[in-house]
Amino acid sequence: MNYWLMKSEPNDFSFEDLRKSPSRKTHWDGVRNYQARNFMRDKMKKDDLVFFYHSNCAEPGIIGIARIIKEAYPDHTAYDPQDKHYDQKSDPQNPRWFMVDISYERKLKRTITLSELRKYSDDQLKDLTLLRRGNRLSITEVSNDEWSFILSLEHSDD
DNA sequence: GCCAACGTTGGC
DNA sequence: GCCAACGTTGGC
């Protein structure tokens, strides 16, 4: 079982949007970065848990938990010229881009903000990929220890 | 809105 | 294969 962190801009698709989706699930389409694709295609497994992170917003941070409910399959939006993430070079016979399905698990009692996570960047979270300088990857791995530590913050005062 | 970081593209 | 130009991400 692996743990993940997935970013989403709440203006685009928020954790609340996931909660309101039919059956509280969605496909994670539109990923067009090879490293993020490789994580989805090669390492994400059904039932893995995901920190849902809000980026590019007033209070960036982890807002809730989602679950992988379907492993990687071709991202059909890559073949749709009308789609924002259309990729002319993607061939259905040899898919380049993949997506997974995720479902809403639960909202955290409080948002664990980026600035709060940074307080531990020299110690418990020193290897957290999200905190690496300049990291823009939309899907990153979270270790078992990092997952437990971040969850332990949920019930602390700040 | 600014801008640093960084992935991708394409000319050579 | 190098690398400059360009586009995107995302915190602030």
C-alpha cells in the first residue's frame, strides 16, 4: 500500500467538487507530465490513499483524503481536440497519457497548510517531495512515516 | 500580478 | 545532443 499527494486547483476542481460528484468519485484526467504519469501508471494501486491538496489558492494545503479506486487506464481526453488537455501526438493504439479513478474518503478536521508543513521541513518532513524547493509535480509520493506524521497534525493545535 | 523554477520544444 | 526560447506552475 502506497500513499500519495495529489494537487488540484480548487477553482478548477476542489475537494468539495469531489464530494459532490456522482458516487463521490472522478477520473483524474489531464495529467500531462511524464513523472506524474509514471507514478499513476506504474505505482498507484487500488486502495492506496491520497492527500488531496489545494494549490494556487488563498490557503494552499492538504484538505482531505481520497482513495484510488481504479488503477491506471488510458486518458481518453488526450484524443479529444475540444479538450483543454488534447495531445495531438497521443495515439490510441499506443496511449501516452493515463488516468486513475479516485473517490472521496473524508475531509480533514482542519486543513494542514503548506506553511504548517514547512515547519517540519528540517526534520520529520525533510524528505517530503512537496516541500522540495521549486517542486511543481502534481502527483508525489508520501512515505508511510510522512503520512502518519501529517495525519498526527490534524488533531494538534496548529 | 510578479516571478522563480523547471519541463518541453525545436533549431542547429 | 546542446541549449535558448518558451510555456506552465504555483507561492506570495
